[in-house]
Amino acid sequence: MGLPALVMSVLALWRLDRGGMWRDEAVSFQVGRRSVPQIWLLLHEVDAVHGLYYLLMHAVLAVHPGEVVLRLPSVCAAAGSAALVAALGTRLVRPRVGLWAGLLYAVTPMAGHFAQEGRSYALVAAGATAATLLFVRAVRGGSWWPYGALLALTCWLHEFAVLLLLAHAVSLALARAGARVWRGWGCAATAVVLALVPMVLVSRRQAAQVAWLREPTAQTAGGLLRTFLGPTDAVYGVCLGLALVGLLGLVGRRGEPTCAGVGLPLAVVPPAVLMLVSQVSPLYVDRYVLYALSGAPLVVAAGADRVAVLAGRALARGAGAGRLGRWAGRAAWWPPSVALAGVLAVGVSVLHQLPLLQQDRDPGRRPDDLAAISRAAARAVRPGEPVLFVPAPLRNVALTYPGALRGARDVALVAGAAESGTLYGREAGVAELRRRLARLDRVWVVGDRRVLAGRWAPRAPVERAKVAVLWQEFAGREEAVRGGVTVRLYVRPVSARPRPPSAPPRPERW
């Protein structure tokens, strides 16, 4: 268990300081730095599903407010997940299976990606994997209350972890568990669901936060499978083949869970259920089911172990009773040579995927880089000049990196984010916003390029009013572009003839 945790820690710490946060991390950062009453006020309006994580980050960032410290809990959680996957493989099969499974988890690019994210998903994965280990112990005669308590806590970090209950139910069915085991699991599952009810009631009122999601497709499912097994063709092909071999041991002795019987439902059931539900009400994003990744290395490692045993036996039969035959017979079970061969194979996969791991540590691989945007804004905007954020969530730039726009006037802002109990502050209404802009001859805009170009229009009336006024009454001048965000100066024309009202181009999607 120590080696997988060490490898995961090294990969997670590699270029942990990327020099900037993207929008979701920035939310964790700026909310975590608020007081506890301010966080509590926010959770009544938005992001209740992340409330426990924000309180944790409040304590962490009190030590030192920085992006590295923000990501350290995820680093520790990812290392813990790798160790827990190794413990599962060891308990379900043998030590070498645990070693291989833990290393496979550690070198998977998806695990490394979220190990460097200042969000809750790596912690949820660690909690879910630990709950699965407690589940296996309980099936074999242990107590069910630690399993229920830990899973309930994990669900409060993110409510979609409750789908783990369905995966464990499938594992019990595959193990042909007895009535006593089913009763124990049923009591624990009921306690988890009841503990989660308050969270569900609050989060349902905040469902507008995920209104941007779309229905997953067959390509979405195929992409997730490739992400779990290996994004490169060579690694994906080998791991898929070994996983199929591992499924031969899906069902074992009655009442005894197998490695594939635990790993396959863990990897498949939560994503599949969430994708099916998302056909009616879109809720699926791959990070919501990161914890399901723990199941894939278990199945692959079980398949590798089966191949090693069969190869050893075949070699022993072919070599007869000679020295080679006796060595091969012993090698079929637990020789250091076979374990080392598996470790070397994982090392080869790391080298093969090294370019992907390097690219993932580039800030440009995230949806945006608020640090780069803030630097562009700092060079362009002078103290006292007016600034308009289009749409409002781009105010995250000023909230996360306040020095960049220190002294600038936020045209639309009515109340700050912390005191208003919102993520980005409260803005003026449409009429007041138009009056404020009418008094300006020039305004700096930190805006989404698609919105400013009319290729996409937000639903909020205030956001539409911002774009309409800019198109009707101002002309764009100098700008600095950082990814999908631009820092652009808009100037009111000096022409004596007023410009006729005009609307932005028809957007592709309203």
C-alpha cells in the first residue's frame, strides 16, 4: 500500500503550483476565505452540495491562503485512494493484485488530474474507496456501522456518492450473500439515505446551477471507459483485454465477494445510473463519478493475476519436473519476480502516457486561467476606471486576484459576494445598469468572447442588457485575449449623429 501512495503523491505534487486557478477552484478559494457565518449564508442560496467541503477549506486556508495549500487536501486524498485500492486488491485476492491495482490507480491520468484540483472530488473518491473496503469487511463478518457512518459523511461531501449503495447491492447479488448480510447492509443503507435527505431537499431548490448540463451520449460513455482504462490506444487495449480476463472471476464462492465482483459494479453502476437519469434531467459530469475509477484497476489487476497464474501453470506443465518446471510452478503463486514484472509494466504505461501527464499540468488545459486574465487586466485597467464583467461569474477574477483590479470601479455591482451571500456579488437591475452605463464614455469589459461576439447569449436579462448596450452605444478598441476571455476597452463614439439601436447577432443557442 505504501508504494502506490508514494507514486500517487509524487505525481500529484509534480507541478502542483501551476501559477493560476480556474473558475471552480477560484470559487473554492474565495468561499473558503469567508467567515463561517458568510459561508452559511451562501449555502442557503447556492452550492449547498459543497457546503461541508467549503467549511473544510475554511480551516485549511486559515493556515495559509494559497493555491498550493488549496490543492493539498486533494493530493492527500488521492494518495489515500491509491493505498485503499491496494488494500482492496490485497484483501480480495492477494498482495500482488493489491500492489498492481494501487499503482494502476496512481498512474491513471484522471486520478492525477483531480489530485491537483482544489475541489471535493478527490476527497469523495477517497471516502468512497474506504467505504468499499469497510463494505468488504462487513460482508465477511465485520460491523456495518463504520461503513454506514463513513458513506454518509462522504455523501455530504457530494450527494451523488449515494450511488455507491447501488454498486454495493450488485456486489452482494454477485456474491450470493445470505439474508443476515443483506439485513446488515439494508440497515446501513437506510441510515445513509436518511442522513442525506436534508441535503437533497436543499439542493433540489438549487438545481438551476446545473442547468448548463446536456444529456450524455454513447460517445460520453465510451470516453469515460477510455478515461478509466487508459487514454492512449496501447494502454487502453492492454487494460481492456486484462479487464475482460478479470471478469472470468466475477462470481466466486457463495457469500464471498470477488475482486471483479466488487470492482466491476463500482466502476460501472454509478456512471451508468447517472447517465440514464440524465436522459430525463441532465446531471452527469465525469467528475461527479470520479470515485467509480477505483473499481477499474481492481478488475484489470485481477485479470493480470489470472494471466500470470495460467501462464505459470502452462510453463510448469511444458517444462516437466525439471528445475525450470519447479521454478515456474512456484512462480505461478507469489514470487517477487511476477510482482516486479507487473510493476515494470505499469512503469512502461507511465512512460507511454507521460506526454498526457505533462500536458495536464499546463494551466491552459483547464477551461480557463484566471491568473492569466488578471495579469492582462492589471496591465490594461488603471485605478478609478470602470469595469464591467460579462457575464457576472467572471467577477471571479477580481475576487480571486483582487490586486489586479484594485481601485477600479465595478459598474454593475450593488453588493459584494460575501455580504450578499452569493458567489459573485449582487448586480443592479436592467434599468439601473443602463443608467450607470449611460454616464460612461469608456468602460473596460472582462468578458466571454462568445457572449461579446453574439455567438451565445445568457438567459439572465441583466446579462443580455449588458451586451445590448455595448453593441448599441459603444465600439470596441484595444483588447487582450486569454483563452475564451477578453479584456477589451469599449469607447462611446464621438460622432454627432447617434447610432441607431441595433441588436447583437442572432446567437447559436439562446
